[in-house]
Amino acid sequence: GAGVSQTPSNKVTEKGKYVELRCDPISGHTALYWYRQSLGQGPEFLIYFQGTGAADDSGLPNDRFFAVRPEGSVSTLKIQRTERGDSAVYLCASSLSLGTGELFFGEGSRLTVL
Amino acid sequence: QQQVKQSPQSLIVQKGGISIINCAYENTAFDYFPWYQQFPGKGPALLIAIRPDVSEKKEGRFTISFNKSAKQFSLHIMDSQPGDSATYFCAAGSGNTGKLIFGQGTTLQVKP
């Protein structure tokens, strides 16, 4: 596929469990972003990567959240000790490079913490 | 300083009418102002964007008006169609990072 791919599309987990969400960006896009969207709200910035390094992780809510992009392509958002308040749609986006403007979003991973 | 305030929260327009959504920002360092359209179950998709060196940008039925001194910008959808029914988000950011701050969204319903 030509777009940003996110897996799983839906994840239901229990409070306290560990979760990984995967993002496969558009081929050739060097910049990758993670956003979180709660019901009825706009996307909220979490972190972005330029290449393999996290250029800005100021949006991560606490140290239970961590993201990696080891080879500069696929990224994984990791959430430890999940809480009910973590329930949201986690959106991944990519762009050709930083500063080129348009972000291309995936369809998101819906996380539900019971 | 990082907030982007969007209004109205919801909007109902008749087919053929004009839809207008407004946004205000605080951070004068912002230099990139896009509008995204989101359908249920889908990710946001870029509709149109403007940079502060122009006061208006038009693409088809969609126009952004930008007022730098007031720190406000708006989206106008001309000849609104039922297929335009979606949630619209304004955003603001610094063009050299791509990091965007989104508004709260406006749910638009265009009645046939």
C-alpha cells in the first residue's frame, strides 16, 4: 500500500498490561510523528522522529510511554502499565522530511484499556 | 501559548451554502496553518494550508483567510455538498519541524 500503515487497528487490553503499536510510514518519508486523539478532540502531539532519532518527545505524557524507530522507517509506540486514561486512537503520520508541511496520517490504532 | 482555539464545535449547512469555521492561535512563532478533514474511522487528511506571507489562499471550493495581526484564520467552504460532511481541524505549527497543534474540531453536516 502507498499510505501510512498502522497495526493493530484495534487493541483491547487490561489495566496494567504492556502494549505495542506499530507504524509503517510511506516509503521514502524521513519524518514520522505520533499523535493521540481522544473522542471528540483534535489530535494531540506525542513525539516525532527525523530518521532514527527522536527530535522532539515533549508530548509524551509520562515515562510509561516510549517510542522507537531503530532503522529510520518503521516505528513502535510502547506503553507500559496501561491505564484506563490511555484509551484513545493513536495516530501515526509521516512526511517527506521535516518542514515540508503536509503530514500523511494513517487510520490509527484504537486502544481500549479495560 | 500553544493552544489553537476552534469554533464552532458543530455546524449544519444546507447544500449549496457556505460553511465557515474559525480558529485563533496565540504563539506568534507559528508559521504554518493547515486545515485537515477527517471522516469517521479514518485519519485526518490535509485539505488546504497557508503560510503567513499571504492573507488568502483558494483551492477549488475551499478558501483560507488569514489575519496575522488578529492571530486568526478561517476556512470557507463554498457550495457545500453532503460529501463535505466530516470533522474539520485547524492546526498551527512551525514549518521547520512539522509539529502541529490542532484545534478541537468542527463537525460539519451538510443537509441535502
